[in-house]
Amino acid sequence: MLAGWFVFGPSIWILLPALALALYAQWRVRSTYGRYSRVESARGLTASQVASQILQGESIFDVTVEQTDRALGDHYDPRKRVLRLSGAGSSSIAAIGVAAHEAGHAIQHARGFAPLAFRTAIVPVARFGSQLAFPLFFVGLIFRYEPLVTVGILLFSAAVLFTLVTLPVEFDASRRAVAALRTTGFVNAEELGAVKEVLFAAALTYVAAAAMAALQLLLLLSAGRRR
């Protein structure tokens, strides 16, 4: 924050609301997941079983469900068609909710959900932009070389676009998860409410990331114009 002060001046304080939201989101997702990871589902199905049965119900038979040892590292890999769950063998409400959400991503992939396809396509550019945008931008400022400043802003814009398009992808996956759990009856009405809490907490982290990225882009644009 102090280093940024010398470049952006008082305008850097615009990041504080997004930073506060990010900290709150991280606390919320960990506390909510931690609470419901200790609550077992009434039916006793494991997260792996729930994910597999949701996929089978959607006639998706080419996605493998695996265990990952990375805490909260649950994700769907569209390239390898693998759904990785940190709580694959758990029958907790939290693990089931996350598993259903990741199954939602696999369903998106199978159905050709446009935002997911677009997000997957821009991953290399977004990753490249997030790594090089700030170094190029600051080098351009130091040496007063406008093309580098512009390239840095453009690269970071790609990273911001990635965080923004992630929002409809994640919200839709959660919608599909809740609908699947309600239809299949893998959880009861009370448990479904808890699943919604878990998924809402997780969604906050994506909202916070998008807000932080967008505000950072505004700071870059402002600093670039001033110089």
C-alpha cells in the first residue's frame, strides 16, 4: 500500500472497500465451510457420490471425480474432464454443496455454456497479463515510455475481464447445483438452505476479486493519464 502511494497518491484509498470485502469474503467462506463441514447429511452420501450421480443424471459419463489434497482446492478441469474435490469422501453438507457446484461446471462444459467457453479461452492471456501488467506499467512510468504503460494497462484489462466473466460462470454453476440437489433429493430442505449459505460465501470471494481488479484498473488508467 505504501509503495502504491508514491505512484497513485491519495487515490489509492479507493482500493480499501474492495480490500475490506475481500477480507470479509475470505473469513465468511472459511467460517461457513468450517461450520457445515461438521454437519453430516441425513442421507449419508459422500461428495464424490453426489457429484457422480448428478453428472450421470445429466447423461455425462466422461468426467472423472478425483480427490485433491489441496484444502478448498475443489475445481473442474475442462481440459482433462476431471472434477477434483478436497472432500471427496466426506458426507458433510459443505462438501456436498461444493461437489454439486463443481458438477455444475462440468454440466456447463457439456452443454457449451458460452461464458465458461469464453473464460477458458482467455485463461492464457489473463494469466500472462496478471504476471506482466504491473512490471511493464511501472517500467513505462519510470522511463516515461508511453507504449509500455499502454501495454501494461491492456494486459491488466485482460485479467480484469477474466474476473468479470468468472461471475456469471460461478453464479450459474451454483444455480445448477441447487437445482440438482433439490431435484434429486440428495439433501433435505434444511440442508439445502445450508448449501446455499456455503455457495453464497464462496461467491463473495469472486465478487471481491472482480471489484479489486476493476478498481486497480481504474488506478492504472488514472496514473497513466497523469503522466
